[in-house]
Amino acid sequence: MPRGRLILAPAAALAAAIALATAPARASAPPPLSNPVFGFPLPGDYAAAVNARSAGLSLSDRWLGTSAYENPAAKLPVAFEVSPLFLRTSRQDLSSQNRDFDQTRGFVDLAGAELSFQARKLGLALYAWQPVLRLEEQAYSAGPLVAPAAVQQQDHQREVRAGGAISSGFGGLRVGVSAEWVHRDDSYETHERSGDPSAGDRVLTFSGDGFGVTGGVTYEKDPDKPWGRWVGAALRYGSELPVTGTLDERLTVSDTSFAFDATRASEWSGGASARVVVAPATRVVLGVSARSGAEWKGFDFKTTGGASWSVGLDWKDDELPWGARFGVGQEVNPGALEKKAGLLSVGFTYLMGDIVLDLGIMHRNLAREGFPHSADDRAVGSVRIPL
């Protein structure tokens, strides 16, 4: 190695170490989140489907009270329900800007699980689900660039909510409340091989805990008769969620590692859903949702308020063991990197005695300004077993 490089390499490492030691607390997103080239989807997220029924209706039943996940006023049978899923994200914004693009075909995970039972006149439910779940892994040749660069990256976003709900009915009216523990666990990695001195491996991870409280109400009037109605609404408060994390960089010029703290500010969210029987076997479901948005303190970014609407068609003849669903919708989140999303879904249900089997397939297109739409596709299956 030439003498000049022998001198410059330690000097660069020493300068980086001094800068790290004397720098104030970071007010901006640490790499790789601060690098738009990698296109990680933080800030911003869209709610996942809690089960196959909701996936098949494009989330139009989200606040109806057919489950206790988001409306604790749900009137539920004594049963256990579990909902595994298969998810695949197609990042067209990345593939359109790079060459030799390859990505993991999909991931198997869990949408949610719920145990519901009765205690005298009270309805009780224990549940756990993942309202935020996004898993991606890609490999590509960055470019077009003069210097070739081979890049591998992955991002895993996971938020788990687990809690309990209690409800009581007064004629056609039912009210309920729930409290839940919230756990966030994210990781973002880039592995770049090129002649650039800043190339190398960057691994960012963080996790933290908070809590949420939800109040809900439902109202039913002849819900299974023509023009019968079922309406539900809920409002949720999510507390501040402090996270701690580490950034580990193994670059050509130097190796660094440090810990950091950040906090996602508190947030309000809620909505309303309504179901109307338009024919003996046909039900139309409408849903609207809104959220206040939240600032990530310590990362210097935030999401603004967002809103969505969706409509679903639920068909099930009482004389047949099977039924079908369909749904469409639109979501807007102006402060997110993916500012809009469209929903299209189809679902099926089958009854085996008292056991209910459901399948919902939901397609969500994800719009980024100046890029082709990406896609988030999920197939959710649900099994509900009476107890």
C-alpha cells in the first residue's frame, strides 16, 4: 500500500471517531433511514387486516364490532379464532431505478388471534394482532451508475398489540372498552459492495413499548333482516412509544457503532362502520377511518393526519355452507413516504358445522411521488372454533 494511503486511512478513522464522540444528540434520522436511495417506508404505515373476513372486505368492517381488536363493544360467541397470513411486497419504485432486481417472494406470519367468552352479562375477549407488519428483502445492482454497486437490503416493521376487552349490552346498544400493551420492533439493513469508500454494511435496529386504550359502541336493529342495520364506532388513544436502538456500520473507511433513543408521539385514531342488509343473502358494509398522525422525536420526521374509506359486499345464503366477499377502498396518508394506497380484495367463507373457515386476499397499491406504484399483497386465513 502507498505511504499516503497508510497515513490517510488511520486519519479518516480517527476523525470519524472524534466526530462521533463530540457530536450532539442526533436530531435527524440515522443512516440508512436518512438515505432516500434505499427507500425504506418509515415514516408511515397502513393498517393490516386483523383476520380473513376483514381482508376480504377491504377493512370496511374494521369498526363494526365483529371482533374486539379495534372495537371492544363486539358481541362475540364463545370461541377461539386464529389468523395466519402470507404477505408479499413488490417494490416497483426500487426495481424501476435499478438493475438485476430480485426480492424474497413472500413471508408467512400471523395476523392475529382472539379468545372470546362470557361472564354473566359481560362479554370478554383476549386478543393479540399486528396492525403494522411489513417484511421485505431485496437484492439488486444499483444504477445506472459508472461504478458498479451490488446492494442487499431488508426492512422489517412489526408492531404488536395485545390486550383485553370488556363489553355489555343494553337492548340494541352495546358499549365496550379495552386496554392493550403495544410493542414495536424494527430493523433496517443495507449491504453494499462497490468502490465507494462509504460502501459497506449498515444495520439499524430499535424497539420499544407503549400502551393503548380504546372505547367503542355498536348498535343493531334487525341485523339479519332486509334493510336491517348494524353500526359500530370506536376511538383509540395510543400513548407515546419510546424506543431504543443501535446503529452498527462496517464501512470501507471505518467501523462505528452507537446507541440512540427516539420517541413516537401519542396518536389518536378511530372510525365508524355500518352494515345494511340489501337482500336476504346480501350485505353492504361501509367504513371510514381517520388518524391524527405522530411525530418521531429524535428522528426528525413525522406523519400527518390520514384518512380512508372502503366498501364491501358480503354474500352468504343461510341454506348454503359457503359465501363470498368483495371490497374496494382508498387510503391517504400525506405525511408518509407512500402517500396513497388503493385497496382491492376478495374473500370466501365456509362453514363446517360450528367451525368457520375464512380466506381473504387483499391487494394494496402503494403510491410514491415520481415512482411506479408498488404493491402489498396478503392472503389471510382464519379458523374460528367454538368452545
